[in-house]
Amino acid sequence: MRESAKATIEFIKKIADKGVDFATILLPHYFVKYMTDDAL
């Protein structure tokens, strides 16, 4: 599965319909090099 905002939103809507109250979302792998201490 490709990482995308659209796919993530669609998935969260589907699981919300099944009673899920919250979801933790991770940034796509290609942002790793930008996740420095200063950025966080």
C-alpha cells in the first residue's frame, strides 16, 4: 500500500464506523531525514 493522506483518511473512516475511538498516525518514511531534534 502506498503511503498517502487519502488512503489514511479512508482507512480511519472505515475503522471509525466499527467503533474505533482514535488512531495514531505515523509520518511517512520519507520524512525521517527531517525529524531532527530542532524540528521536533
